[in-house]
Amino acid sequence: MAKQSTAKKTVPQKPLNVPQVAATKEKSAAPSLDRLIHERLRLGIISALAANDSLTFSHLKNLLNTTDGNLSVHARKLEEAGYISCTKFFEGRLPKTEYKLTAAGRIALEKYLSHMESLIKQMRNA
Amino acid sequence: MNPAPLPKSQPEPPALHDRAMDNLRYIRETMELATAFTGISGWGEIAIGVTALVASAIAAQQATFNAWLAVWIAEGLISLLIAGWSMDRKARVIKMPLGSGPGRKAVFSLTPPMIAGGLLTIMLVQAGLTNAIPGVWLLLYGTGVITGGMYSVKVVPIMGICFMTLGTLALFSPPAFANWFMAAGFGVLHLVFGAIIVRKYGG
């Protein structure tokens, strides 16, 4: 937990001379990380949808153990990026929202997976 | 140059490595949870639990062993129908064919111990060791649930372990308790775990 918070702080807000150069060099060396699905809940949404054809909002909410607000904010971000698609319909009188993973979303998850795997491999070889 | 030179060659290796592992684990767990969630029907298990309780009450009143066996074979067939129907229904709701993924896993992991159970039952009847049958059934069903549950949410293998524990107890208890073990296993355990699945994984 502590490590995560310090890691976030190392992203320089103001232009600093030396560290800035080092940071950009490091970034170009490694394939760029997909920030959009790096976030925990968004990664969870993508993973859950990768295992199913489609899931409704309430299924996803139960599955990921989160709140309505949180889920809708993050799902919208993924939708805007074209990673998931969203259809709204009525089941009787109840409005339902159904999410699906798009082809772009599946590719993004695969890229993310291979990125994580290459990180682990690098450490094994080092 | 006041600021300490950044360690370029080793960008905090253990943390990065651990986090990558953690991310992969999270993805896998979420996918597993998502498939289990859709594959197993908690309501189906509750229905099986109810019919098993009824069956154990009827079976307990039978005078002969053959009649007792017939009641449980009938209950077994009813349970299969309920399981098939409820999983099919759930698979339909989320538009996932029953033949793929969780449904197939459950069928594949439960079939071998059930065949073994059938053969052992015939053998035990022939050998006159009918008192061992409830224990053997509970044990074998438990093994099937554990192997099927390996791909599933944690409650499923836990249910299998409970079945195996009950089966073990049944094998080493006086035959007078046999009906109670059957009711506790196929009735109560299905009810309890079915309710947990309905509550935690939505239906």
C-alpha cells in the first residue's frame, strides 16, 4: 500500500531538470502502459467481461463488490475509449444496462497481459 | 549536483515485479469469479436441497433397503434434472452456451465420481455392506464438487470438503444415523451453500 502511494508521487508535476530526462528515457525503453485499464476497477470490468459475453450493471456491481457511482464512472471511461459497449433496455419496467467487451477492449487486455508478463520475465532474467 | 542520481538501471525491481504479479492474479481471479458466477445456479442448489430433504424423510420410512435405495435413485434423477434445467436457464440469461465453460466443467468433474459411486453401490449391495452406502455417496459427491469447484468460487470447493467430512463421519457412525447424514448432506448442505451463492453471486 505504502509503496503504491509513493510510486504515484514520483510522477513529476513540475518540470524538473535531471529526473525528467531520466523518466522519459525509462518510459521509451518499456512499452507504454495502458493507463486506462491499469486502474483496478477498470481492469476488473474488462476481465469480468472477457470471461462472459455480456454482463448487466448489477451483475458487475456484485461481482466487483463496488458501488453504483464508482462503477458507472469507470464504465463510462471505458465506453468512451471504445473498450466496452453499453446497451440499455427495459426488462418489464426495470431499466437494465448491459455491457460487452469490444474487439478493441479485448486487444487492450491482451496487450496489458503481455506487458505484465514481460515485466515479470525481465525480473526473472535480471 | 545536489539531487541524488537516480538509479537508472534498476527501477525499483521488486515492487514492479510484485505489482505485475498482483495484477495478473487479480485479472485471473476476476475472470474465474465471473465464470463461476454465471455457471452455478444457487437457486438450483436450493431446489435440490429441498427435494433431498423430502427424499430423506420418505426414505427413512421405507421398510426395506431396496425401497430406500429406490427413493434415493429417484431423488438423484430429479436432482440431475433440476441441475440441468437451472444451469441451462442461467446460461441462457447471460447468453452463454451450456456446453462451453462452467457447464462443461461441472459435468466433467461430477460424472466420473458418479459412475464410480454407481458401480460401488452395486458392489456393496452384492457384498451385503449396504450400511456403507450413504458414506460412500457423500464422499464421492464431495470429491466431484471439489474438483469441479477448483475452477469456481471458493465456496464450491468448501462445500465439497463439507460433503467429504460428512461422508467420513457417516462411514464410521452407527447405521441408525444414515438417514440423518443423507439429510444433512444432500439436503442441508445444498440449501446452505445454494443460499450463499444466491446472496453473494446473484442467483
